[in-house]
Amino acid sequence: MNLRKVLTLGAAVLTAGLMTLSSGMAQATGVSGSIAGVDVNGVRTTGTVPVNGIFKSGTATFAGFTAGCIGGTVAGDVDRGPNTAPQFRFSSLSITCDSPLGDDAVITLVNNASCRINVNMVDDNVHDLDYVDTGEPKGAKIGNVNGSASIPNVAAPTGPCLRVTVLGACTFHVLGTMGVNFDEAIKTVSGVTYQDIVLKGTGLTTRSPSFGCLGLVTNGGSITLNNIRFNVKVTAGTTGRGINFYN
């Protein structure tokens, strides 16, 4: 066989291989659909699984000031198995950010059953075990699992549920709705396996600022969460695909 024939045959084999690979990659994305349930560490039987997380990154904008956030924690449960929203419940949440008053603003969720934040994931474009829902979607492209959450409006003495304190003198609370994204991609941080949950959006407002806020925080002022990201794990340990929303 001469060299020209060898090269021609090699090109044909390579082309066929690339076509097969391309076809396999397309099939790997699977068929998407609305959320039918959640499996956790490969298990789909109905149950409640504790989760917790630590702050990773993000900023918040309020009182005309964009504050870098520097720490925080989140904890709660994920509902495993076939279910309807809410799929997550936050029983505790804290975020520490800079503030226009020159000291840290500490945002804290009251630890009470009536103040739990229900997270409703309502995405209609999730996939089963064949594909990881991750990243920012562009058009029909696969992306993070999307949802939202509202801050419970609970009267005193239990409420207000989500409280903010700056310097101990400036206090106010927060009401409204925030967007929530869940990134199914598995990440390892300092040997621990995590996934990410992201709080975002412009639906939160400040309420009842105290005199110590010096007029910088107004009643009904807007709060914007600029991708407040937490590394979240199953409390007992995340394994395999971790928390996976399936259709």
C-alpha cells in the first residue's frame, strides 16, 4: 500500500472516530425536563438529609454601597426522593459583609422553626445522572438549577427573622425574595467535597432601621445580593454525584 493510500485511510478512520465521539457527546447530555425529585449520594428514597456550608464569595449592595462579604455559614435540610418544592430548608444562615458605616454588617437568621427559609427549585431544564447541571445558562444551554426563596414575615417576639446588626447600634431587618441557584458540579476544598449554592437578586428590602443607622439605611431600601456563594455539603459527607436534581 503506497503512502497516499495510507494517509487517505487514516483520515477516513479519524473522521469516523470523531463523528462517533461527537454523537456520543450529544447523547450524553440526555433529555432535560422539570424537576421530579432529588437524589442524595445516589439514594432516591424519601427522606430528609442535613446539609451545611461555608461562605465562599460574593458581595451585597445596600444604602448605595457595594459591600464585600467576608464570611458566613448556612445549614438546613434537603428533601430527598420524589417531591415537590421546597427542596431545601435553611434553619440557620449568617453572612458578614462590609458596610457604609465603617464596620462589618452581620446578617443572621433567627434559629426558630417558624423562621426557616424554604427554597423552591422550579427549574424546567434539569437532567438525570447523565449530565451535571452547572454553570451560567446561555439560551437553551444547560446551567445551574434555578429557584427562589422568601424571607418569612414573622411577628415579634420570634420575628423579624432575618436581622442585620452593624456596630451594635445600627439594626434593621430584611424581607422579600431572593434568587437561589444550585451548582451540581463537585468541588474539593481542603480535602472536603462540596457543591455550591448561590443567593442572588434584587428582591430584598431593608425594614425598620434603628436611629443608630444615622439615616444611611432607609425603610424599604433595596438590597442586591451579588452572587453570594456557599460551599455546601451533605453533613454526613458528600459522595458520588452528591445532591442531584433529576427530571
